[in-house]
Amino acid sequence: MFEGNRWIIPANDLELCLRTLNELEQRLIEAWQDNNAVYDLMPGISDLFWNAIIHGSYEVNKEDKLNENEKWLDVIRRLQLTTAKKVTITLDIKPDFMEITFQDEGPGYDPSEYKEDALLAPTGKGKKVIQEYRKFDEVVYDKPNKSVTVRKKK
């Protein structure tokens, strides 16, 4: 399943989604030999991947939540949603550099819709978290290709 540098993950296999994040983390640790640096990046990587699954593949949005404490996967289960969509992950991981692209089959994300006060809201924090707290060197949103790419030099 995790051979090569391009993985196609069925969004409806949530167990495989969890294994995918574990595999990404292990590949980074093996290449970088620096657990702390990898652990610092994983929340941002995880957020981007789950955004592709939840918002891209299932097209769930904040209006679908019962309240701000309801978790996204619980929304999917409660609404009994299914999807045939997939998320494609493309990796370029070297000892001193990483680039990961997440591409989904959803409607695409428009970063201009992001609000500056998103950290105060119960949802919509993803872009701010990615920009401010995960220390990627570059984050590129590509709405026509429905993808986001993150780059980081070690």
C-alpha cells in the first residue's frame, strides 16, 4: 500500500487514513533522523490530510456540526456519509528536505475565504495553524488542482 512516493488513499477507509499518517511520520523520521523536528511538523501534516478527507472527500463543513465540540469524524458517522473519493499524496522526502502534496477530489479550497480571527472560532483554524505554528517553509494552495503542497528544509 505504501510503496513509492505517490499514494492513493480511499477516503472511506478511515483505518487506512490513520495508518497513512503513521507511515508518513515513519518515513520522515527515517529520512531526517530527528524525532523532534518530525513531531513538530506532524500536527500540520495531519491537519492537511484530514482536511482533504473531511472537507474535500466528504464535503462536510461547519454547518454540519451539532456544536463546536463535535469531532469531524463523529459528524461523518452521525450523518452516515459515504464517499468513493480518494486523496492522493505525493512525497519527496530527503535527509534535508521534504515536500508533501495532498490532492483531493472535492470542490477545492479558496484560501482567500480565510478569516483573520479564525483562531477564535470553533472551526476554520486550519490555515492559521498551518501558517503560524507548524513552521513550514512554504505552503502552496492550488484550487484548480484541489491540492495543497508543504515544503520544509531541515
